[in-house]
Amino acid sequence: MDNDNTTMKKRVAELREIERAHNGILTPEDVVARAADPTSALHSAFTWDDTEAARKYRLFQARNLINVCVAYEPHIERVSKVYVSLRADREHGGYRHMPTLLMTKQGRADVLDTALWELAAFERKYSALQELADVFAAIKRVQGASITKRLAITA
């Protein structure tokens, strides 16, 4: 872990150098240009074999395609996601059809578990913003209600 921490510190230091050299703006183009140097701490974060990089990029594009699929539900005037990546599936990857999941108790529970997990990540990411305190309090209430409900079901 110490090695990972040391590598991360070096990478952050390089990213800060790039940022300072470009008036406080960090762009992917500048990062890749710096990382092309094999002595850069950023170098090992990239796939330099073009064939492998192309394959990985196509997978990235496929994930984006899946994530932007939405369906318009005219009867309730809402746009909803067609596919969802459940927390339980993240280790091996894959997406599930959201409307099908919402038709069963277990599917709904899995979607709710994922949503609560993502809300907790949102809170961690933006916890420094006091302006979101009411949002974070609402998240805590929903998390508490969800835990209480799950305990009642299992009792």
C-alpha cells in the first residue's frame, strides 16, 4: 500500500506541475503528452500498446453507450434509464435491464442498494460543500429508513 501511496503522490505532484504550467487548467491532452515520457510517474497509468489501447477504448465507448440509453415514458412524462450497473455486479461487470429489475422485490432492493451506495459516494465526493448539508441530511434519512425497512423484512 505504501508503494501505491508513493506512486499516487508522485502522480498528483506531476499533475499539479502540468496544471500550473497551463494557468490552472489540467487537460487530458497535456496529461497524455507528459505521460508519454517513460520516466514520468504518469506513464504506467496508460496503455501504450495501440492495439490494446484501442480495444480498451472500444469497451469504454460501449459502457458509455449503455449508460446513455434512456426511454421516454409518456404516461408519466419521465425519462428513465434502460440499463443499470448494480453494485453487486461491479466486480465482474455488466448491466441489467432496469424496467425488468423494478418488477420484482429483489430487483428493486438491488437497485435501491446501488442507489444508496452511489449517494454515499456523492456525499464523500462533495462533503466539503456546506451548501449541500440539507441534501446530505436527506440522504442520511433515506439510508436510515432503508436499513430500518430491511431489518423489519428480515425479522
